[in-house]
Amino acid sequence: MSRSQELEDTFLALHQELSKDLVDVALQLCARFALSPTELGTKWEAHILNHSELKNERPTRESLNAFAADLADRSAFKVEAHKPVKTYSKDSVST
């Protein structure tokens, strides 16, 4: 199955039909954020649940651009695990 078809199927499962030009926009979002079509669909579903005005609307270029901005904001705040600066052993701790 092609990525385009997977995207269309994913969005149809969410009752969100993508027009052909929006499939291209969505594919660009997949590439930009390193997401599979299914992952993009999952994130889109979360996005529309947080924006109730989008629930019953077909995706538009504007709504996908707002979604992309939201993804960019969220990806800017990735938390990385910190390694301990110093490890302690029985010999390095004085009593």
C-alpha cells in the first residue's frame, strides 16, 4: 500500500476525508516530523479532540497548517533524560 493510500485510509477511519491536494500536504507533514501516516492520523485525532470546532469539519489547508504549527511547538519541547553528573561508590563517600 502506498503512503498516500495509507494516509487516505487513516483519515477515512477518523471520518475525515482528505482531498488530493491535502494528501500531498499531509505527506509533507509526515516527512517534516518523521511520522508514519498512522502516527500522523493519531496526532490529528488528538488535535481535533482538543479543537472542538474541527470535529465535524473536513480538513482544510488552514487546519493542517495550524496542526503543523502545533506539532512544531510540541516537538520543540522534547525532554531528554539527564545522566548523573557524578556517580558515588563506597570508596568515594566519606562517613
